[in-house]
Amino acid sequence: MLDAVVVGAGFAGLYMVHLLRNRLGLSVQGIEAAQGVGGTWYWNRYPGARCDIESQLYCYSFSPELEQEWNWSERFPAQPEVLDYLNHVAERFDLMRSFTFDTRVVGADFDETTDTWLVCTDGGARIRARFFIAATGNLSAGRIPDFPGRDDFRGNTYFTGDWPHETVDFSGRRVALIGTGSTGVQLVPHVAQQAAALTVFQRTPAYACPLGNRPLDTEAMARIKANYPAIRQREWDFPGGVIFDDVRPSALAETPEARQHFYEQKWRAGGMNLWLGSYEDILVDERANETVAEFIRDKIRTRVENPDTAEKLTPRGYPFGAKRQTLEDGYYDAFNQDHVELVDVRTTPIECITPDSIRTADRDYLVDDIIFATGFDAFTGSLYRMNIRGRGGRLLSDHWAAGPRPYLGLNTSGFPNLFFITGPLSPSVLFNMPRAIEQHCNWVADCIAHLLEHDYRAIEAEPEAEQGWVEHVREVADATLLPKADSWYLGANVPGKPRVFMVYLGGCANYKKICDDVTAAGYQGFALTPTTSPDTA
Ligand code: NA7
């Protein structure tokens, strides 16, 4: 029997295996569906795929040596560079040998007689372990909507989250792209450059802001390296873990002129500046939000030449920032080219896909290729497809039928010794992911060390603590504007999924303090089962 099974070889799985094996000396088996490490950065290889958090932040902080030896080439690293980085980490910390690749977990059952997990893979392996750790990512279960006729299409179809490894050449082809979230917005300018015709099918217009990418030269990288300790400290001062200069309390407290000037500065600064680094009240006050929303709408109108297209691209009816901020580099300009067309599927819905077209309420769009940039079954999708069963054989998806409910986002009642890394109800995607991941993995590794040291065989969230956390996460979210859009944060993009805001919005520093306090209070809210409990005596 092993000490732990870790599922996933992205940022989370790699660090989790490093902590458990290299620091605690435990026996660990990593399991990964892909043929290599990287997680999100392995699968999302579409043209233009790029991280939209600054490279100096979007990396591990646990090893000063690693920080000093790795050079980032751009402010926002492209997918191949992040993947190279993760391969480098895997090799540097000798992690590859602990993983089985090209293998999916198809079942995980908690055995109440031994307090162990039996993990089954599609390769037929049955692995028994004390701890089962899901480092499966929040945006890893891809979702292509069930358009009637989808399987009859005779051309090529692509899903952005499972992009082919070989280069795809769209030269001379008529391409349809469905979806205008972060992914679609990144893709459009690249496909437009190649394709003979590009038709973009948009359901909800994005409030896309400029990415502001630039190369990092040797001097810039040297400055970053010299500053890493200070950067790492400052990250925790910001609720989203991304550092900004000059964040102001209230948009409504300033004159329209001062506000306009400030928004211009933030627009030019790029990245998440307008979203998380401008005025603190724009995500909690609708009137404040409207000031920045209108600023962005104006920018779109000036960027897009055709007034009808500009109007279709202009977001309304939901607050800026209530959906994940999308960042663009040439997105709006692409629509100024004659061969790029925008279809608003709210006015003319997609009725079906035929063998050679996408048919909307009023037209047939003849296409050779269809790209689905339609997003993910976020947070729970990757967990449910592992068929995890806890006490009494209860499926995780049944326990969470009304919405996910893990205490602190880390463990859920009835599923002892199962840990989620940046799972639902943790700060996860609304904190800088690598930092959130490190915090979670550190907590889990410390917890496991504690259990082993003090001879506990199991840990499990208490139902009351779990319920309390569910309510707290909801209250914090309801104090903001974020639940006011149909986003994947809410599960709104998946028909039938319970509408529960799945991210803890209290900030990672607060969250870390809550986790640390829970630990200091002897794992308050968790039941710990001693090895010599009456059950085993
Ligand atoms: P997103 O942000 O979920 O975007 C998916 C897009 O696909 C979005 O514009 C959706 O419109 C659209 N969509 C989904 N279903 C349909 C149907 N049935 N018809 C038309 N359009 C549809 O996923 P991304 O991959 O772009 O980004 C995911 C995250 O990865 C991103 O936020 C970053 O954190 C990294 P909708 O807005 O739902 O109306």
C-alpha cells in the first residue's frame, strides 16, 4: 500500500508530489491523463494560448534556486514557455519517475474497513493508498455544447482545450469559431491571420482589455530576480495575489475627469489593472462598476470600425469583471478585416450543425473547420469524472448534488483522507493559481505529516463545519457583483448544473489565515480518527 495517490501533473500535482515524496519521504504515485506534465499548459496548445498573469507571479515561489535559474522571456508567457518551465521543474526535482502518464483515474473508492482509498485506472491498475489527492485542475474538463448535428459535420473540428500537437494550418480555409471567452479572444487574431474567412459566433460579448505584453530583456529579468523576496511578500497584500501600483478605494469618490484619467492609465498598464487594480468598489457597487464598464464600451466603439459590429461586441446587462477578465492583443482589430465576421447568437441562435455549415435562425454559414472555444465544466467536472465514492459507496456528485460543499475547499464530509487542491469553495481561480496551489499543497502536506506523526489514520470534515463554510463562501460572494453574471464561476455555463458561486472571494491572505487558525486549533472542524480507535482495537 502507498501513502498517497496524486492525480494530475500540472502546477498542483507536481508540487504535491515534491512535498510528499521529497520533503516528507512518503511513497507517492502520481497519475496523469496526458502524455507529459503541464496540466492546462499541456492541453491548451491553440494558436495564441498565453498566460494572462505576469510571468514573475505565475510561477512557483517555494524554491529560491529555481527562481534564480529560470528566465522568463515575456511579461505574459506563451503556452510553450510555461510548459517548458513545468518540464524543467519536473526534471529539476526528479518528479517524472513518480508519475504514470497516459492514464486516467476511472474510479476511487473509500474502504471503510481499512480507511484507505482504492484507486482504479483505465489501464486496469488498482492502487491502494491512505491519502487520495485530486490535483486535477478547475478548468480541465472540456465542454462542447450538444449542438444538434455536431457529429455529422464533415470538416475538421477542434476543441481548444484538447488542441492537436501538430501545427494546424488554416490557410485558405473557412473557419468558424464558437465562444468569445479568454480562449476565443486569444485565438481570433491568430486564426484571422491565416484563414480565408473567419466567422466568430458570440453569445456574450466580453469586456476585453489590452494584455500589454512585452519582452523581458536580461536587465528586466535581473531586476525581477533581485526583487523576488519583496515580490513574494507583496503578493499577499492583494486579494487576487496580483501586484498593482495605486489601487484606489472608490470610483464614485472621484470626479469624472479624474476617473477617466485613472482608467486611461490602467488601460495602458494592461493585464488585470482595470479589473483588480483600479478602484476597490467596482466589484461591489453597481454604480461604480458602470463607470468602468462604460469606459471599456467606449474603447470598443473606437477600436471597431463597423458600427453594427461594434454594437454587437459591446457588453451590456452584466457587470464588468463578474465574468473572468479577458485580455486581448488584436482581438477587436481583427473585426476590422473584411474576411472576419461576427454572428450574435443571442439574436440568431445556432440551430444545428450540418455536414458543411453552421445553421443559425436566419442563415447557413458554410465552413471547412469549426473551433469550439466553449469552455469547461469548471471545478467539479474533473472530479466527477473520476467516480469518487466515499463512505457507504456514496458518489461525490450525489453528496454535492445541490452544489459543491468542501470545508475550506479542502475536504468534504463522508470522504476521509481525500484532499482537493484549489478545488471548489477555495480562492483558487480568483487568486494567482500557482500561489494558491502552493498554499493548498503546503496545508495538505502539513496535515498529512501531522496525522502520521500523531498516529491518526483519517481526517474528515465535520458536516457542521462544511455547512458553515458553504454559507460563508456564499455570503462573501453575495456581497460582491460577481454572482450577477452567467459565468462558469457559478456553473451557469453548464445546463442543469446547480448555480452556486464556487470561489471563495475573501482573499487568499484571509483564507490562508483561516486555514492556519484551523490547524493551530487542532484541525478545528475536522474529525481526526486515531489509529487505535475502538474500531481497530
Ligand atoms: P469560457 O470563459 O467559459 O468561454 C466559453 C465561451 O463559449 C463563452 O463565450 C461562452 O458564451 C461560449 N459558449 C459556451 N456555450 C455556448 C453555446 N452553447 N453557444 C454559443 N456560445 C457558447 O472558456 P474559455 O476557454 O474561454 O476560458 C476559460 C478560462 O481559461 C478563462 O477564464 C481563464 O481563466 C483561462 P457565454 O459567455 O457562456 O455566453
